[in-house]
Amino acid sequence: MHIQALRLLNYRNYNDLYVDFHKNLNILIGKNGQGKTNLIEAIYAFAFGKSFRTNKDKELIKFNTDKAFLMGRIKREYYDDLLDIELLISKNNSKGIKINKLSLDKIANLIGKINVVIFSPEDLRLVKEGPKERRTFIDKELSQIDPKYYNYIASYNKILVQRNNLLKFKEFDSNLLNVYDEQLINLGSYIFFRRDEFIKRIAKISKEIHKGLTDSKENLDILYSSVISKKAILDINLIKEEYKKLLKESLDVDIRRQNTKIGPHKDDLKVLINGIDARVYGSQGQQRTSSISIKLSQIELINSIKNEYPIVLLDDIFSELDEKRQSLLINQLKDVQVFVTSAERNHEKIFNKKSCKVFYIEDGKILNSHSI
């Protein structure tokens, strides 16, 4: 899978841009604030229908204009087809999405059509940060390989908000609470079940990747931290029974706190290096290497499920890594279309043995480009 071409109109700091990309490696060079990450962001949007930097679509529209247009032509080798994905973003918060000229009525129908894995400085802190960041990683990556999961997690979050709002009343309709609980149980049980499957798979892959990144000196283990027992998590019906029981037992606490204590919205990942909690005791280098291993495992998992590699975006992460980790990361990205942003021209040297295309970007314009 790779993106062949990109068209941007009134997007961020780009007036009108059309650009063809290299099938394998593309390096975007420019000073900070010139538009490198905006290109990465646009490619990401073709997979998720939104930015990875903001939840406000209007921020994507160029100043003093009303609409932004994005078009990407994506080649999918496994299906032997081309997808022309178009996004039209308006300041009135409306958004139009088309695939090969056919309009989609919701973002959920876009998820999974193409696959993108991004590495950013924030991703390198995946292990170090709190549970919310790790849950976001799980939800985003799992949605790419299971669009049904995307719908379930979105619906679960809506019902969770409604239940929490209901709990804020001193007197509330208990029948309505039962309805919300039943919906949470049905939706949440599927989420628990799929998360457990997903984490087991990336744990296995990332363990082997991490051995390669550390010359077999470190053993990486990733564990799913959930309220559901290890026995119940293997069967969705057992999950429903246990989840229902836990929700009932926590009701008094929920009423007192006016918040839902139990559910997948409290899940986390435990990351262990040689049996020790990497978040608490790992060095900064170990935490970053672990994060890289986890993200790289997603690339291999997508390939094993979709029979082709995702597009990989490396957004300004080389300044966060030492030379050894830079080389180790690049060596893992074979047979993958990669986009790299950097403010330093000397980062080109990291790729000097690879066929690639280099773009020099300034003030929303590609000044020149050349192939190596």
C-alpha cells in the first residue's frame, strides 16, 4: 500500500499543492513551521478522516478561507486497485468524504480502507505517559484492523457520558440506568474481548522486535490491565456476566462519585522490561525503545491481517533518538512506504543507501525535490 499523489487546496499553510511521492521513502526537509507536518497530517487524514494534532477541523482550513480540500491517490497492491480519497472540510463543521467519487455518510465507512501508522515525539512517550494515552493507542490501532470496533468504542463512549450525566441527579430513573447498563455491557464486553486479542498479538510481535533492537539484552512483555478476570476474558459471554456483576457491585460508589468506576474506559497496558515496570523504573532510552517496539509491532500486525504493509509516517522523531536507535528503526522499515519529516538536512545521511525522494519545503511550498 502506498500513496502515489496528494492534492491540497487551502489546507493549513498550503494554497494549492500537487505532489507525486516515491513508492518507498520520502524525506520532507524544512525548518519548523514551514509545512512538513501538515503533509504528514493530510496523509493521516485519509485513513482516519481527521487530524492527529487537533480535534477542531476548522484549524485545518487556511486563514481567511472557508473550505479546505484534500485528495489522495492510494495504490493497494493486495487488491490491485486505486483509491481516490477526497476530504472537503468547511468552517461550519461540515465534512464531505468521497472514495472514487462515491460519498460516504460517516467516517466509520472510511476507517480501514487504508492503513497508516504514525511515529511522533508523543508516541515515543507512549510508555511514559498515563493510561489514557495507551487506551487511545489501542483504540486507534485496533479500529484500523476492525472497523466494527471503531463503531463499538464510539457508541460505548456516548452511552458512558449519558450514564455519568444521569448519575449526577439526586433522583434518577432507575429503569433508564438499567437500559444504559445493558448497553454498556453489550458494547463493553466486545471491547474487552477484542482488546485482549489485540494486545496478545502485539505483545508477541513486539517481544521479538525488541530483542532485535536491544541485541537480545532486554525482554519486553506487554500485559492487558483490565477489571475482567483472565478466565472470563477468553469468552465474551463470560465477560458479559462478570461485567454485569461488577457494574452492579459498584453502583453505590458510582452514585456517590457521580461517575462510572468500572469499564474499558479504565483499562491500561503494563509494559515490563526484564520483568520490571518500564513506566516506573525504565530509563528514558528504554521507554522510547519499548514505545518503538510497540508501534513497529502494529506495522507487522496490519501486514499479517491485510496482506500488505501500512503507510508509515515518522514526524520529527530523529531529534528524539540517538544514532543507534535511528538506524535500528530505519532497518525495521523494509518494504514499507515511509514519510520522514526533519528540520535537519544531515538526517538525509541516515538514508543515503536507500532509494528515495527528498522534498525541500518552505512557507507552504515545495521549493524543489530530487530522487536518490
